Amino acid sequence: MAQFAVVRTGGKMYRVTPGQVLVVERLAAEGEVALTDVLMVSDEAGTSFAEGGASLPVTVKARIVRQERDAKIIVFKKKRRKNYRRKQGHRQAVSRIQILEIVRGA
């Protein structure tokens, strides 16, 4: 059975496994980070779920590979026949992280 966990960071949930590289909202750190808001973990010891609003006593250790910015999105608002047009661009700051390990009871 493969080990995986569900973590919450940046207001989104991600299913992570050791060795995986994923893109999350910008983490204000360098080097290694610990993701402590774990909602579910599954490994050879079984599957555990977080109850209510609490998180599990599990830590997901990750390493920040690169800080970058996502592709530009265009926000365009228009009301027809009212001569109202607004165009704005946005680039989200993101971090590319690599999951190192999932530690139970941390």
C-alpha cells in the first residue's frame, strides 16, 4: 500500500506522496518546510482522518525547489450597452515544492 496524505495549504487541499513535486501558493520560507495541517494520512499502519476542525498529529516535510510566478490570467469585465469595460491582468506567486517524507506522530 502506497503512503499518501491530504494536506491543506494556501486554502486548497492536495493529495501528496513522498517524492512528488507540486505547485502551491507562495510559501514565505526557504529550504525545507513542514506542512502540519494534515487532514488524512494512509500507510501500512492504516488510514486516519481528521475529526471536526482539528488536524492530525502528522507532519509532511517538503523542500522548496523554486519560487516563481504562475501564467498570467486576464480579468475582463463588461456590461453591454453601458460603455463599461475593465481589463486587468494577474500573475499568482507560487512555490514549487518537493515532498520529502510523511512523519506520523510529529
